Amino acid sequence: MKRSEKDQIVAEVKEKAGKASGMYLADFTGITVEEVSELRREFRKSSVDYQVVKNTLAKKALAELEGFEKVVEHLQQPTAIAFGYDDPVAPARIIKKFRDKSKKLNVKVCVVEKRVYEGAEIDMIAKLPTRKEVMAGIVGAVAFPATGIAGAVNAVLRDLVGIIDAIEKKKAA
């Protein structure tokens, strides 16, 4: 591999790691081509980049970024990196699903929102809610009191109209 190609890979990994909200490093030893193709397909559906990188090049790229010191020590054996941008947990769910099915992908380390976790914690990470689910919960929590207030105001108005109707009927009788 030429020096320029190596520099390009280092720059690419550095850029992806810098903008990724979730990054998962895994040992892909023993995975067949068909399984890798299936895994890549699932990653593409969720807008996750998956890249096999030489450890020396990944070390160079991550050494240039702040906060990845603990990740560099896990760069041994063959390494593939999954980068999640919009949803930091999406790669974890895909990896967990793949591991449950094939038992082959060994996760070395996970980085979620710049926090480093051991690979064994991927099951816990995969159970976290998606960003959309969290946002929906927040919107629901904010909107619920407003609908309660509107319902209370409507109930008061309805009761007032009912009382006025009752008074009118009583006077008419």
C-alpha cells in the first residue's frame, strides 16, 4: 500500500470518528463473506458506515483525536469499525442482532457520545432507546400537561353551560 493511500485512510477514519456519535470496534475473524455482506446491508439501512482498517492506521487516526486514548489500546487482532452518526445506538442493535444469530462478531470496545465502554457492554448499550424515542417521550411529557389544561378548561366551560341551561329551564318552568 502506498503512503498516499495510507494517509487517505488515516484522514478518512479520523473524519468519521470525529463526527460519529457512536463507534464500535470489533474483531471480525471467522465471519464468512456472505455474513459480512448481510451485516453491511443492515448497516447501510441504518446509515452506519462499516470499514475494515489496519490497526496501525486506526491508531494513527485515533491518536490525532482527543478522548480516544483508551480505544487505541484495544486495537489488536483484525479490526472493523462501525460508525453511527444520527443514532449512536443503531450500530449496537445491528451488531447484537448479528451476534445473537451467528455468535461470531467479537466487540472490542464501544464509544458512545465520546464515552468509552468495554465490548461486553454492547448488550446494555443496544437496549438504550433511540434518539427518536427519547424525543417522542419528551414531547409527550411536555404536551400532556397542556392537553390536561385544555381538558380542564373545556370541562369548566361545559359545566358552566350546563348550569346556565339548568337555570334557564328552571326559570322557564
